[in-house]
Amino acid sequence: MDNFYILHDSQNTYYRNPFGAVKIDTEISIVIETQGCQEAFIELIYFDGQRQNINMEMFHKEGQYNTCFFKTKFTAKTTGILSYYFILKRGSQSLYYGNNNEGLGGIGQIYYENPRFYQITVYEDSSVPNWYKEGIIYQIFVDRFFNGNDNGVVSNPKKNSFIYGNWYDEPMYIRDNSGKILRWDFFGGNLKGIVKKLSYIKSLGVTTVYLNPIFESPSSHKYDTSNYKNIDPMFGDDNIFKELCGEAKKLGIRLILDGVFSHTGSDSIYFNKQGNYETIGAYQSRQSVYYQWYRFKNYPDDYESWWGFDNMPNVDELNLSYMDYIVNKDDSVIVKWMKLGASGWRLDVADELPDDFIKAIKKRIRETKEDGVLIGEVWEDASNKVSYGQKREYLYGKELDSVMGYPFRDNIISFFNRDIGSQWLIKRFMSLYENYPKENFYASMNILGTHDTERIYTVFNNRYNNDSIATSMVKLAAAFQMTFPGVPVIYYGDEAGLKGGRDPDNRRAYPWGRENKEILSWYKRLASIRSNSLVLKRGELKFFHTNDDVICFERTYKNSCILVAINRNIDRTIKVEFGEIRGHFKSLLSNYKADTHYSANGSISIELKPMEVKLLVKLF
């Protein structure tokens, strides 16, 4: 067989226009270039599974009879994922061209059977409030942040609980022989403590505080809710919550709450398995007003629970009584806390929640506060997520404004731990950029760590076994995070170099007075740069391919331009050249006048020392 090629690049607007996700009713132009093929068809697969086969029109390249391209146009008429691949006739042979093996979009590959599909995300127009997507988030696990009581005493300690004798102790679980937790452990952080530390939080450039669950619950993590309408008495009460929202607002800071709505606690006013509440719970009687909320298999001890944990019985989210209680009524959980000052919600385990339930919450949030936001805990690419056999509708305009960026974290760690080079890093990020509606991409929570992951410092220290290198890698990762599209998220203590392995070690108390000053001052500096830069909040993104140890990208907005170049190599200085860029550039991270760069021939040259980042702003 003589040489031939087939080429389609979903991330190049010559081959697919417009780029990336599209609003419903947008016309999409598709081109595939081939050598030696006589016919081409595009097969469209709609969100509901229906298929459409379109014969593409053939054009020859001027002067090249054997090279031609096939074109077609169609309009996206329904929301959801629109998938496609190509069927090409070459003589008597049928070939297929589809997405690459990794499913990352861009340049695809030839298949002889079962091609992998390309993806176009089709969504309804929906905007995310600027206060959220142009801000910086600080995530707080309340018990571990700060005790605001003047005498330092722990408020309202729980029966049979374990309270640490020293704020700097390492957390641990006290378990029985079967692994069940016997006593919950507490350090004594509370909402008063957050009020007292608001000026510190503001010094990090923070505009949004996301609180892990604060409602009444027997545990320290509070994902086993006892009463959605009460603040846990160890943390405070409605008045202190209202005060926190009010004081935060004075500093331009909003609050987002964690909504754990796929399950309650078994020790709750709703289920009341332990009999600790005066209400008649679903466990106690089929006549309970809460009985219909739960899914019993064999009453009362055999019931559906979250991942098999019997202290977290699952609920039927679409049960009308439950919907009224959480969402619909004027005194519903969603409405109550937003009226007291919250500006939005993060949905725990969004994969476990029905789409109709998420849509109802989003609608209620926007009815209660026009600029309220809804975030979902999704661990993968949220545009094409399938959970429990269902295609999810998170980013199609009626559900989530933002998702937790676990793919962002995975990509960053893979790169700085040398598991992948910059070429693969670019491919992974371009896939998300292509798949997410732009509003959602720019609103995505760019996390380096959360209460469910190892601390970022510990991740790097485990890889390099060197405190100095780990510190440098945290700084590089933070520099990437603060300059990339999306919302940077600081998990309390990461900015202070807090260490910690897996749960519960990743929930250590904030190291007041023992911070890593180098990392802390770096975070403050980066946050200041981002906070004062519209180009870093709104700018377009363009990557440059340079050296596998170096990640380079450009952010442009109107007449502003910032170049970011990061060298992950721990012992080698690397010189990179990239363009097409003209003009003078000045370093944002250096005070030296000599640290300017000029591109005379259209390309710019940058020398990066080991583990160095350069942020260069264009001078006009």
C-alpha cells in the first residue's frame, strides 16, 4: 500500500470551527484532510443515542490531485455530548478516523474498526457570577482551623469524644477491631475562629471561603448530618454564622457551604438509630414523617447506605417530602442558609445525586440569590461523566456552575513529579479546555489539595525526599495554579507548608506560629499578582511547545499579555525560545531592571534556572 494520510484536529479551527464546546443552535464546520480517499462520511451520535450519517463534500488542494479535503456543516440542536467519527472510502477499503487512543481530542488516528469518538459539548447559555470565577477560594475544615474562644476552651464537646491535648498533635482515629470509629476526635476550631482570622484570609487575596460541612453531626468531618437546620454547637450557632457572613462581606469575601444531600447521618433527627433525638426517626417507626426518605431493604436494620457505611443511610433525593425540606419550601435548607448570608453551595458526591435534584437546587439558588453559585464534587472530566450507567448533565447549562478540579490536581502532580512531560500536560489540559463550556472552564476549582487528598507538600516530599525541593515544587505548582484559567483554591494550611498524608492526616490543625514562611510569602505574592490582573482572570489561553521539563503558556486579554514559563528540572538551567511574540517583557517576580526580555525577530528567548518560574508582562 502506498503512503497516505488522514488528518483531523478537533482543536484547530481549520478542521473544526468554532473551537470547543458550543451553545445550542450553533453551526459547526468540520473538515478532514486525506490523501488517496474518494469519499468521506461523518457519523454523528447524539446524546440520546440517535445517529446521523452525513456525506461530506470533497475539495481538491490546488495543484495536488491526490490530496483533498472533505467538508460539511451541521447545527447543534440538542444539549449534551455530540460525538462523531469519520468513515472514509479508499478504493474498495473502508477506513475510520476518530479520536486518539487517550481520548484527549486534537489530532486523531486511523482505525480499521471501532473508532474512538470525538466530543462536542453542546450547552444552553448560562453565565457564572464574576465574583466567583474571578476570585480566589480558601477551603476550611472548621474543627482544624482556629479556636476563636478567648479562653481557648473547646465549645460544647460531644459525649464520649476525644479532644486533643495539643493544637499541634497529629490527628488519628480510635477504632474498634472491625475498623469502626469508636470516638470522634476534635481540636476545637469554630466559626468564631474564622471571624478572628478573616484579615489573615484576606491577606491571601481570598474572595470566597468554602467551608466543609458545619451542620450538627457527631463526627469531626460532619458528612453524617444530624440536623441540616442547626449549626453544630461545637462550631457556633445561627447568630455567629450570620456574624461571620457579615464580617466577611465587609472584606469582600463570600461564603459557600457544603451540602451533603445524598445521605444523612444514622444519628440524626431524621433516622435516629441511636435514639439520641426526641423526634421519631425512620429507623424507629414506619409511621415516621421521615420514613419515605430512606431505602429500606429489610426494615429496620438493612438499608441502603453511602458506600456501605451504615452510619450514613442514603436518601431518596426525589421524594417530594425530602425535596420540600431541602429545596422547595420557603424555609428549606437551601433558602435558610442563603438568607442568613451564604452565597452558594458545594454539592458533596454529585455523582450520587439525580440530575433533576441538582437542577432543582440550581433553580432555587438563583431564585434566592441572583448571583448564587452551585459547585459539584466531580472527580473526573465533568463534561462527559457517566455515573451508575447514566450520562450526567452537569455542564449543559441547568446544573453546576463549577466543579472541583481533581483533573487539574492530577495533571499538576504528574508533571512536577516527572510522571509526564509538558507535551502530555498540554494535551490533558487542552482536552478539558475543549470539552468544558468556557464559563465552566474559567469557573473550575483549580485545587492542589482538599480534605480528601494528601497534602501537596507531602506529595512532593514523598517523591523527592527533600524538604527544599518539596518547598520549591509547591511554589511552582502554586505559580501555575495562580496564573491558569479557573479559580485557584487554597486548602487551609497548604499556604503554610502544612504536611499530611491520607485522611485523617490531611486534616491536621493549621500551624499557627509554625508556618513555612517561604511558602506563605510566595502565596501572598502570587495572590496579589492575580488579584490585580484582569488578564489572569479573563485572558485567553495558549500553550507553547518547548522543552519537556518546561511548561510555557500565554494569557491574553484585550491589550494585555502575560507569559508564564516554569522549569521543573531540579538541577539544570534550560533556555527556551518561543513565539510568535513581539515586544518588550518585564518580570513580575523580579525587581531587577535587567530582567527584561525583548523579541526582535518575533520569538522570545528565556533562560530558566532549576525550579524557576518567570512571569513576564508585556510592556506597550
